Amino acid sequence: MIRIVLPAHLRTLAHVSGDVELEVEPPATQRSVLDALEARYPMLCGTIRDHVTLQRRPYLRFFACEEDLSHEPPDAPLPDAVASGAEPFFIIGAIAGG
Amino acid sequence: MSNVRVLVGTRKGAFVLTSDGKRKKWNVSGPHFAGWVIYHLKGSPADPNRLYASQTSDWFGQIIQRSDDGGKTWEAPGGEKMPAPGSMPAGASNKFVFDTSAETGKPLTSHQFYDGTQHPWEFKRVWHLEPSLTDPDTVYAGVEDAALFRSTDGARTWQELAGLRGHGTGPRWQPGAGGMCLHTILLDPSNPGRILIAISAAGAFRSDDAGKTWKPINRGLRSEYIPDPTAEVGHCVHRIAMHRSRPGVVFMQKHWDVMRSDDAGESWREVSGNLPTDFGFPIEVHAHEPDTIYVVPIKSDSEHYPPDGKLRVYRSRTGGNEWEALTKGLPQHDCYVNVLRDAMAVDSLDSCGVYFGTSGGQVYASADAGDTWAPIVRDLPGVLSVEVQTLP
């Protein structure tokens, strides 16, 4: 079970509260986690990564286990703690403000 | 008695304002999609409870929302939650992909950029949604970078009408200060095949075969700020408008100049007349008087506020050239708001109502064709669009 923490606006769009929990076939990677997330919540297609290129949107970053995973290859295995559900996979929006 | 529903898109959400035919007391619903930029929302003429909204964000991209109950509830069509992991199909409602297939004409990959070089076409957002006059499930979308899309399944899937970008002048289109946007779509009620659109900064274009083929319709426009002031394309058209009873007559607010065509855009003549400045964004036509038109003069393209700090709508009852200032109920000192191109609309009650929204968050209404005005709301986020539905 993978736990995903979405930005507030995407939780609203997906009609969820709190963490999202998904079953993902091992090995869990950024790509497989996002594929599973979009399959479960199709309204999120295009909001995290581009529809066509599948590139991460510029104002979003991926974090887990206190590490910035944004620039890791999409097919690289995620940390064991994320794959086991012990730690969540964070999708973070750039902070706007003064 | 009829009712009126005013649909307001703002920088931080959508608002639905409703009133009875007197248009004195208003109910304000919203914000819907709080925190998101709502470029435009509009109802279907064929089913007034079917609304479409363009919801955008620099963070999360483009979302299309749809309501089937007049804006009480919304859904992202094609984005319904799947009952179980692995269920199919995935939604596609937010997917706007430029058509570069050989079957639909010359694949077009670049346009002119600010510095004059060629730049790849990149989808950014939907500026305008225009529902079909007859089918609630058919809706057109004008997007940035400029292109026209159509959905025939209630906004679940979108296909580009690629003949517009592919007709030949596309490499000469260039962005205006607000981006290279297709912002106006006019559907001719007397001719189902005729569509007029406008792009900043390319100009106006017309299709007579339901969007398959297109041609520029900019003869008579003169723009001193481009290398060839009378070029076939490159003009910064801010908005065009027509009256449904006389669709061959088209009015235009260009960057500078208010223009009129009596031949569906084949040729244009200036009708700025005695306006204090002919720069502005919106232009609208009275619901029952095809020669009564409205503009909001703005001081200049760099200042973007009303002359002398006075917010004045100008009305012509002669189809242009002769204009009168409408000021009763509007601020006449220290007012420095802007009124954007999609932020003016009319209702179709017997005494035509006129509405507009400002960058300062006010939505003003007139129930007497512009003679007197009052704010419906004063403190919304900056208003990007205003549409009006007249309901039975």
C-alpha cells in the first residue's frame, strides 16, 4: 500500500480528504505510482504531469523520506519505506506568497 | 417572471449571481473552485442548466468543469472517480493536444514569438468556452497558444479544428501582452456552418464550413504598431460581437479603434467617432437593438484604466461613430480599474440588462440598457469574465 499526500487543491479536485492509499505492483516507482493515481482519479490527469510528455509540471515537486525525488528517473524504485507504506510520497506545490 | 443568472469568472474562483426580472436584489453563490483562476464560464443556449467552466492554475494546468444544474454542482467530465484501481478508461477532459496529423492539413509547429523568432506551439489554458446554439453536448474552446478545439461529448474529449492553424498564416501570428490567445468565438445563428473567431495578436478569422477551412478577415484594419499596418494578419483584435438577428454585421474592439463590418468581416471601417479614447477590451450589442453597442474606453495600452479616473460605458445607438457616455451609478472620480474583453454581457429581458465586471472585483448591472448602473457585488477577486443567462 502506497500512501500519497496531495496538495490541497488536488484533494478537492479528486474529492478526497487526507492521504490517498493505492495498491501498486512492485517495484513502486514515480511512474507506477502516478499511473495508479491517475487511473483511480482520472480528474487528476494532466494536473501533476503533462498529458503527452508525462513531464512533471514545473511548479510541482516530489518528496519522500525527507529527500527531494523530483529529479530522479521516473522508473527508479522509490525508497523501501514508501513502497511499504511506512512513509508517504509527497506531491508538493511551489509555495506562493511574500 | 423571468430570472437572470450572471456567471462571473475571477482570478480566485467563479461566482453565480441570480435575480428576478427586476434585477434589484441579487443572490451571490460562490466562490466555486476557490483559489483557481476561472477564465470563463458560459451556459448552453440549448439547455440553460448546462454550464461549462474553464478552471486553470499555473501549478496544476487546465481543468474543464461542467454543471447540469445551473452551477449548484460541478464535475470534471471524463474525470469520474474510478470504482477500483485499474478501472478504465482514464478521463481525458483536461486534454488539449494540438493536431499535427498529416490528414488534417499541414502540420503546424511554430508561430512568431515576441522577438520575431519562430516559437513552438504550446498549450497553456482555455480562454473562452462557447457552447453550441443547438446541442448541449457540443462546445468550442478557444485556447492559448491560439487554436480552436471542439467537444461533441459534453467536454469529455476535445479535438482541434486544425484547419485554422493550418490555413497558412499561422507562422505570422504572434502573442499580445496577455499571450497568444483565441478569445472570441461567434456562432452564426442563421448559418450553422459559419464561425468567426478572434486572436490576439493575429486578427479575425472566419469559417463557412463548420470549422474545417478558414480565412483571415482583416481587410480595413489598420495597426500602426506592426511593420505593415494593413497586413493580412498580425492585428491585436480584442473582441468581436454580433447581434443574432443580423449576424452579417460584426463589431470589433481592436487594441486601438472600434470597427464595424457589414459583410461578415470581409471589410471593416472605423466607427470610433467621438469616443474619448478608442482603446479598450469589451464590445457588446444590445439584445433587441442591433445598432446599439457598448464599449468601455480605456486610456491607453500601457495604462489600462479609464480616462480621468472616471468609469464610463459608452453607448452608440447608431451602430458606431456617435457615442454617449453612461455614467449614472458608476464611479466618476479616482477609479482606475480595467474591464477585460470577456467581462461584459447583456440579458434579453424587455428592458435590456447590461453587465460588466472590473479588475477591482466589482460587477455592475444596468436594468435599463445602460442609463443607470448599480453594483451587484463590490469586492470579488479581479473579474475576468461575465456572462448572462435569461431564464424562463
